[in-house]
Amino acid sequence: MDGKMKELLINMKNRKNMLERKNLMLETCLLDANQKLHEIHTEFRNKLEDLFSVIACLEVKKDKMAETIEQMNVEQKSHKKQLKLLCIYFVIWVGYGLALNTRN
């Protein structure tokens, strides 16, 4: 029994050493995975910040574009009024010219 106990003790020590090596390998894998996850998270956060920056820039451009369109609409209304006045002046001028020709 003494020989069997020594053999059992040796097997248990070998098993313990093997489990400790596996545990160390798993801890190393976990540390590597955690580091990689941290790198991915950092990269994702940076890209998300870039995306928000682009969105903010687009919002500013959209607002400027809306202002430009509004200004163009105002100018277009003003030009329409000016064109109407020119048409009225032209009709009056032509009418006056016709009136002078019919008098002579």
C-alpha cells in the first residue's frame, strides 16, 4: 500500500502541476483577450468620436445651406417684384409711344 500511496501522491502532484500550467495558460489568454478588447474599444470610441464630429460638421453645413436657400428665396421675390415693375414701365412706355404715334 505504501508503493500505491506514493504512486497516487506522484499522480496527484503531476495532475496539480498540469492544472497549474493550464490555469496559467488560461490567465495569459484572458489577459491577451482583455488587452485586445481594450484596443478594440478604444478604436471604436475614436471612430465614434470622428463620426459625431462629421455629423456636427454636416449639421453646420445644413444650417448654412438653409440660410443660403432662404436668402435666395428672398432675392428671387425681390427680383420678381423688380421684373413686374419693369414690365409695367415697359407697357406704359409702349402705350405712351403708341399714343404719340396716333396723335401725329
